[in-house]
Amino acid sequence: MTTLFTSDHEWLRIEGDVATVGITDYAQSQLGDVVFVELPKVGRSLKKAEAAAVVESVKAASDVYAPITGQVLEVNEAVTAEPALVNSDAAGKAWFFKMKIADKSELGGLMDEAAYKAHTA
Amino acid sequence: MLAQDAKTPLKRTPLFELHLARGGKMVPFAGYEMPVQFSAGVLREHLHTRAAAGLFDVSHMGQIVLRARSGRLEDAALALERLVPQDIFSLPPGRQRYAQLTHESGGILDDLMVANFGDHLFLVVNAACKDADEAHLHARLADVCTIEPLSDRALLALQGPKAAAVLAQHCAGVSQMRFMDAGPRKVASFDCFVSRSGYTGEDGFEISVPAEHAEQLAKLFLADTSVLPIGLGARDSLRLEAGLCLYGHDIDTTTTPVEAALEWSIQKSRRTGGPRAGGFLGADKILAQLDQGAPRRRVGLKPEGRAPVREGAALFVDAASPMRIGAITSGGFGPSLNAPVAMGYLPTAFASTGAQVFAEVRGQRLALRVATTPFVPNTYKR
């Protein structure tokens, strides 16, 4: 199992041809207290860099972009029911959605953990 | 928030170093570097203010002394009545009143607090408007008054149910003050101006202190375990839950006090039939709207779902109609309500409490209901 990162502070856990997507702990710390999350509909086909989800803190709304192209297989209702999960466990329980990877070559453009750490340093 | 001119360096308040030391996240606001939040974060800062006490740095706001050249307070009060629709003449010594500087068009140049300090008036105006307000006062009142901006003073707001107990440890007579009482007081050993007021909907105080003592005074308050430093983020969510207007967002030169639902702040003496009716800028329009009603109104709006509906969102009569009827002027999440809250303008016909309207958010129409404000009951000590 590999975890990759985008420069927009999303993480992707790759298992076979399925990617689980969430936002990083760094992203949640920058956003502050999350009060609302909107997730894409299951079955929706997302293009890379398309707005896929919305995270709102008390102060502002932020888009979460599709890190790669693919179809939404499953969304995490626990996060819409309890948005504060994003603050308490961004890298774990607060995953946003799972998508079927349409083109594995897109993964080549993403960062590994070391590169992402350097990116946020 | 105002766009920052890259050429103008940001100003700092006397509490800048203290904000950094307390973990303040600094952002540009109205020409100043101000803390948007501290380490507790907006949500906890908001809830803490409603549960205990919060300390806000509002030193960026303008403090102005208005004094009649004659030395008679009435002359200053009557002069200021040429610029505001409020009754300043009858404001007793030691009392403060909410007011608006109006434009010839009936719009609002700024909203402010006016206090009677016995031999002069003390004004607190918005940071983004203070230079324009001073110029306006000079242009209109210099014949009768001297206008003295107090740029060497900081302004602290101590707000929340424990504010009075905290302040009472450093200031005599606090418990006798009622909401909107105001005047010079010693706080610790410093010469301050204290008013029992604020902009959170909570009981609390605003304390004007000489700049050189501001940090010392702030540290005295913060030494009390019931006090947390609070940033602009929570200041905004607190005032929104309290249904209070933010200048430049909910009110500006295009909104009259009546459209903004601020007619409660216009006393009978200045209205049609009153002893000093009219006589202020924009009086024709504002008095006509007081008599006949305004075509649109600022209202509280409660989104029916969980999604915050923010400033700028267009409002519609139903889920499909292309006819835009208004817009959100302030909106976000209310931590005390644990729900989204908003304010906006609607045509009067659509502005009755309980009416349903729709806001467009990310291409979707979300239902909202017109609601009475404050969203959270205020706890002023009247």
C-alpha cells in the first residue's frame, strides 16, 4: 500500500486500482475547525483537478480537487455527519472518497511522503 | 476585508508583540496586521467568549474627541446631529449610543459609537473608515467643533459572562455600570475610558487605554484563567450570531439605516414630528422610509441545511426561478447555534419572518428561512 500526496494537500492511499482520497493533517491545521463537508456523488466521473468536494471551516469554504481522473466508488458519510473528524483524524478516519483509478500514469505526477514533507516545510 | 495596497506598509497595534507571543495568526485587515485567531482556533475562541471571557484587540478602530469651540457640550451634540440621525442632544453624561454617519443619498458612511463624556463627545469609528470619517467631520463641523483623533490610545474589548468580574478586579464601580454606560475610569493605575458595550452580543466592556500601557493591561486581563485572547475570526462569528452589522458588508453607502433595519437606533426626536426632525445628511430619504417603509430590508437568514451560505451568494424566490431578488451580505457558521447563519437584503414583500428563499451556492439552490435576530439572545446588563 502506497500513500501519495498532491501539492493541494490531499493524500491518496493506493490499493490496486482504487485510490482512497483525503486531505492532509497540514491542510486541516491551515483550515481550522471544519464545520461542513460536501462529498461527490457515488458514480460521478471526476477529471483530474476538477472540484470534487468542499470543506468549510468557520471562516471559509475550500474546494478539494480530484487528484487524479476516475469514478467515485464510495464516500465517507462519517465525515459529512461529523465534520470535526477532519480535524481529529485527517489522515485516517476522515477519508473523503474512494475512486477507481482511470489512468495509473497520473500517479507518477504525485509526491511521496518525503517530497510532501519538503513541500510543506 | 479590504484589499491591501502593496505600497502601504501594514500598521501594527500596541499589542502586536503580545499577539505573536500568544500564537496569533496575523492577517492584513483594514490596513493593520491583526490576529485572525490564536492557538485555540476560531471555534473554541467563539465558545469561550460566550462561556467565560474573551479579550479582543480593537485598537485599529478610530477614537475621536469632538469638542465644541464654545466649550458647551450641547453645541458639539447639535453639530454632530447634522451628520447622524440619532438624538445626541439628549444623550446624558456618562452614556453611549449607537449611531450612523449618513450620506446625502441616505446611505451609511460609517457606523459608530458616540459617548457623552461631560464636556466633550467621544466617538469610536471603524478602522477602514476612520480617515474618511475624520475628513468628513472636519469638512462639516470644523466651524463649531475641534476634531481630535486619539492615535496614541489602544482599544481592548473584554467580552463574555465573566468580563465584569475580571474587570472589577482592576476597576472600581464596574458592577454599577449598565449597558452603554461610558466614561473615564482608572483601570489598574491607567487613565482609561470604559464603556459597558461591545460587539459580541455578550455583556462586556470596551476599554480605551494609553498605547504605552496597553500591553501591560492586556496581560493583567489575560493572567485571569477565565480570559482567552480572541481573534477577528471569532469576533466575526460572534457579531453575526448577535445579528450585528459589519460595515462594508451588511451596511455601506448604498444601504440606508431603514433598509438595514437599524431604525431602532433613530430616536423619535429626530423623526417626522419630533422637536429636531431631520436636519441630517440624507434626511429626506431616511425620514420618508421611516414613514412609508423601505423597498428592501436587511434580514436574518437561517439555512435549512448544514452548508454555510456566505457573503455574495445570490438569493432567489424559489429553487428554479432565474429572478435574483437579493444577496447574502454576511454568512457563515454559528458555533453557539451549531448551525449556519446569515444576513442579507430582500425586497420587503419577501422579508417577513419565516418566509423561505433560496441561495445559490456552488450551482445549487439551498433553502433558507427569514429569521429574527439576534440568532443568539444577547446578555446585555440593561
